[in-house]
Amino acid sequence: MWRAIPRRSWVAWGLFGAGFAVVAGYHAVLPIDVDETWVLTVGWQITQGVDPLRGLYEFHTPGAFYLAAAIIKLFGASVWPLRLVVTLLTAATVWPLLRLAQLLGLRGWQPPAVVAAWLGLLTMFPWIHPSHLVQLSGIWAAWALISAWRTRRLEWFVLAGAIAGLSVWLLQTRGGALVISGAVVTLAARRVTLLAAYFAGVVVVCLPFLRWPPALLWHSLVTLPATQYLPSQFVGVQLVAITVGFLAGLALLAMAVGVVPSGFWPLWAVAVSLAVSIWSRADVAYWSTIAWPLVLLFFSLLASPWPRLAARSRQAVRIVSWYGGALLAAQVLGWAAINGASRIAMTISDQRAGRTNLWQGIAAAVTARTSPGEQIFAVPYLPGAYFFSQRPNATPYNTLLSNFHPPEIVADAISRLERVKPKVVVRARDSFAVRRGFHQDGTVLDAYLNDHYRVAQASVAGYAVEILERRPGL
């Protein structure tokens, strides 16, 4: 049986295994990120009966939170089961990536194209994050859409719409981009029944959103990101402009050579919409979550016969393309190496400075001072305090950043704290949120905490994190 398998298949699967081992191993050795604790915290809060849209101040669609809740329900409140599940979900994309490579006519280029798409994940951190999960669903959505485009069968368009709708559940910006690009591709098929089938898939998957009042849904998923998230998170559109420029160059080359696989243009439309969807957070980490179509499109063009170009011109263009692709790959891997090395170096530096596990330290300090089920509060961005201590939040705000949330939200948090009077508050000083400009210490909330709480513990595990206790009689 084993001899019947071609040696080239063993080489291909060896390449897949080695490539994914690099990606999975890279993320396994990196420390737990604060954003990962945010997803875990909201997932745990859901298992405690909290509605992520009604009971929390979140402006992300709750798909990632419900996944975390399901894993926590099955395996308990731990980081590693969810990290393992996300790793397996990532590995499972080998199948749609291979199918996409086949549909794009890559033939022998399939293994390097798939591994190159995976290597883009090296710059994405954290591993447990809506942006990473929606990337995985986006790969499946693109495969279904291109299969639908090629077959013109109703069931494929329903499936493509359903997966795009699932992507909306994971992250509304990226999912919305997938829905729009799918609608554009379906419209190009010029059949109303196909468009109806596509949107039927989208609507059926998104129907549960009707559980929430429309006004609340609009406020949480559209108004909040547009009025708060974008201004404070805006990095710059230069990376988006470069990506769109790269896609424009690919389009011009595709039109010049004349012969491209039938799935090229649908995937190109997906790539453009995904690139535009990250304009408000256009840094390398988020760019890596929308880079995978670029890899497939690039390899697809290299593998094309290019009959309109003379042999010498064809060779020159291929050489330039190879050098350009190698330069881009070197930049991506370089950023990944810098990112990983800096995080590991920071961990080593913390250990040498006597700092230990922050989350375990917070959990120990909080559980020693509170009873199970007793409410606490953590500020400005320590969502893991709730997850690791297994204590509920006294407010709807798992994060509360002065340059991010409006003054009325801070006032509401103070009002709720005064009403609940939690015994313990965890407060970070000079946090990463301060260093990145999302927050400034010394807010009106800090003034309230200084008046009503005393510092019971000045640091936690060697970090500038305070444990505050309510002053007697207040």
C-alpha cells in the first residue's frame, strides 16, 4: 500500500508537515497574549450566563467568544485546549488551500503555495483571536465561492454564502468584506437565482442575530467601531495602499498574459475586499491575516503559460516576479522573527528581573481576598484577571481605555462601581496600553479609585499592577 503512494506525495506532505510545524511551534512558544485572555474571558463569561452583546460592552461579533465558551464548557477554564483547537482548525485549512491551488491551475506549485500561505501566519499574534479565526473561515469561503463560480450550481452558492455568514459571526469587518466580494462575484455570473441562493446562505447563518434588538445590534457592531475603534486604532493606510497596488499589478499582468485560470478573478475580488477591510488597523500583524490570497494569486500567475509574451519577455517577467516575491517573503519572515524574538526576549528579561506569571499572580491575589462568585474590577486592560481568578466583572467593561472609550462610559463604570462596591480592584500602571497611546493613567476613574480604595499590594509577580481594596465605610 505504502509503495503505491508516489514519492512526490511523500515530499509534498513532508513539506506541509514541516511548514505547519514551524507555524504551530512558533505560536506555541510565545507567551499568552492579553488579547487571548480577552477572548477567553468573554467565553468564560458566556458560560456564566452573560450575553456578549446585551451584558458586555463589546463591539465584535461574538463567534470567537462562543467558540471559546464551548471549549471552556467541555475542557474547563484553561488556555491550552482552545489553543489546541485553533491549531487544529488552522491545520485543517490544508484541504481548501490545496483545492484552491488546484482550481487556480498550480499543479506542482501546490505545496509551496500552501506552505507560503501558512508562513504568513507567523506575523499574526495572538493565536486565539477573531482576526485569526475569520482568516480560517475566509479560506473556506473563498474555496466554496470559486467552486460555485466554476460549477454554477445553486448548492455551491448557498454554501459560499453560509461560510461568508459564519465569517460575519467571527468578525464583522472581515466577514462583511467576504459577503460583499461574494455578492460581486455572484452578480458577475448574471443569474438572479444564483444571487438569491448566495444570500439565502448568508441570511440563514445570520438569522440568530435577530435575538438582539436591531438598535442594539447596530450600535454595538456598526456605530461603536466607527466612532471609537477606528480613530484610536488608526495606524495608516500605506500598507493597504501597497497591497492594493500589488493586486492592481497582478491584475494588469493577468490581462496582459491573457490566459489565467477561471478562479483567478473571483479570488482577486476576495483579496481586494479583504485588503480594504483592514484599513483601520493596517499593521503587519493584521495584514498577515489577509495575505493568503496574494500568495495563491502570485503563484497562479507564475504557473500560467503566458502565450501572449515572447519567451525572452516571459523569462524576464518571471525573474522580476520571483525576486519581488522573495523580497516580500523575506520581509514577512523578518517581521515574524523580530516579533517572536522581541516577545521571547521580553519574557527572558522579565524572568531575570524576578517577574513571574502575571495572570497566576493576579489570580492568587484576587482569590485570596474574595469568595467564589464575588465581583471584582480590573482596569485599564487586564481582561485575564476575570478568567484566571474565575471572578465576575462588576461592570460590563472588560477593557476601559481613556483614549478609546468616551467619557460617558467611564462615568457609567464609576456609577456601577459605586453601586456594587466590589471589595477588590486590579489596576495596571504604565501598562502596554499607556505605552501604545491607547490610555493615560490619572483619569477620573483613577481619582475615584484613589478616593475609595487603598493599595493592598503594590505589585503583582514583579509587574506594576496594584491590588486595591475598598476603604472601610465607603
